[in-house]
Amino acid sequence: MTPNEKCNRRRFIKTTLIAGATAGIAAPLLPGPEQTSASQITMLTSDGKLVTVNKSVLEQTTGQKKATEREVFEWMNNKHKT
């Protein structure tokens, strides 16, 4: 084995290790398909259409107070519904 061959092998191994480490570090930083689709949710509307809603908007509305059964029945019996 000549010194030139030894140097080429060392350079190849060094380059491979550096490239592997760089790819390992950079991979989690790149947005993947699950990261982009995770921020949106597909929902079904009352008229049967599919819509895509941002998860942040959905989280804001779920924190609101929900109507009780009594309030729903009173609303159903109200003749002046809007």
C-alpha cells in the first residue's frame, strides 16, 4: 500500500463521516410532509363539504364555553331564532 492510497482512504472516510454528520443534524430541521400537514386539519361541514382548517384557529375556538342542553332546547323552542 502506497502512502497516496492511504491518504485517499483517509480522505474518503473523513468526507463520508462529515457528510453523514451534516445530514444527521440537518434532517430534523427540514420540514417534512407530516410537519406541514400537522398544522392543518380536514373537517366536514354541515352541508357535507370537506374544508381544511388551521389547527391554531381550532384551538382558539375550543377554549370557548359550550352551550348546555337546557340552552340548546330553549334555543330550539325560541320562535325568534336568528
